Amino acid sequence: MVNIILLGPPGAGKGTQAKRLEEARGMVQLSTGDMLKEAIAKGTELGKRVEGIMARGELVTDDIVIGLIEAKMKDRARGGFIFDGFPRTLKQADALGDLLARTGETLDAVIEMQVDDAALVARITGRFTCGNCGAVYHDLTRPTKVPGVCDVCGSTNLKRRADDTEETLKTRLMEYYKKTSPLIGYYHAKGQLSAVDGLADAGVVASAIAKVLDKA
Ligand code: AMP
């Protein structure tokens, strides 16, 4: 069993790679962003509390996301967990270390997906997903074959994230540099960090990640 973190700014491709790892290795993606979005969609108390914060592109409190991850980690994952979008602060990183230690598990790799800001803006502002099967598309680099129809499942329920605008992206990037990028040093110091070029083709990135995992 291999537990890994995918680390990188919004738009680095963490979600895309997490989905590939789930299929290829039977790992389980734990995305705090997806959990929070689900809470908003369901209109839960938690969803109401975080909606405004997320729409602005700011981080929600550490206690909220640590609680979400703790609950999900109770179901053991056969192939291990892929932490996607978590941890995002040093406090969250410490909490994850404690949670893994409590169940006698290890963190086997932290993969930093490196990308530059200009590329992120282009990537993020053009992306959309299928609300039915989760397939990921982009206006310029990966449009659907038939406009408005998902290539994979034929659904017309294609969605854009409310926080994928240029304005919100600025806040999200600033949050990343201020609060999340210190984790690069933190995991480097622990000898757990590996970097991959997040701007390469998704298949090339997947191979680079596979190489890291096979060594872990
Ligand atoms: P994501 O889908 O990972 O880009 O997350 C979307 C939004 O959810 C972020 O912009 C934050 O507002 C919130 N969020 C997701 N994960 C975390 C986290 N680990 N810590 C704090 N806020 C988070």
C-alpha cells in the first residue's frame, strides 16, 4: 500500500493524475476540494459555511479539512490514498502525519507538480468537466468532439467551476504561495519530495509519477 500527496498550485493537474492513479493502481483519491464542493451542492450546514470562502478563492479553516480527511481515512484503501489538495498548510501536514501514524501507515511520496503561472491561467480559465462521469476537458487543448456533449458518456451536463475565473485564480495562487508552498521545503527536509514537470502531456506526467511510485 502506497500513500502519496499530489502537491501543486491550482491547475497543476492534480485531479487529472489522481483519477489516472485510481484506475491504474486501485488507489483512492481524497480531494478535500471535491468533498467541500459536494457539501455545497447538497446544501449542508458545512456547505453553507464554506461557500463564500471558496467562491473568493481563500482557504477554509484547517479544522474543517482535517475533520473531512480523518472521516474518509476510516475506510481503508486497498491500493493506498492519493491526497489531492490536502494538506495545504503546515498545520494540515502535521495533522496528516499524526493520522497516518495512528493507523501505523506511512507517507510514501510527495509529488510536486511544477507549472508556471502564465500556463495556469490559460489552463484554468478554459477548463470544464462532465458532471456525470467526471471527464476533464479544455476549450483549447481538449475540447469535446461534439460541442456540449461528453465524449466518454454522452452527457450534456458539462460544468465549469465557479472559482475558475481569472480574478479568483489570483487569490487562489496567492493562497498557494503564502500557505501551501512552504510544504515543499517541509517534505524536502523529510526526504519525501519528488518533482515532476506538470506542464508536460498528461501521459508523460503519469509516467513520471509512476516512476516515483515504483521506487517508493
Ligand atoms: P480545489 O478543488 O482543491 O482547488 O479546492 C477548491 C477550494 O476548496 C479551495 O480554493 C479552498 O477554498 C477549499 N479547499 C480545498 N482543500 C482545502 C484545504 N486542504 N485547506 C483549505 N481549503 C481547502
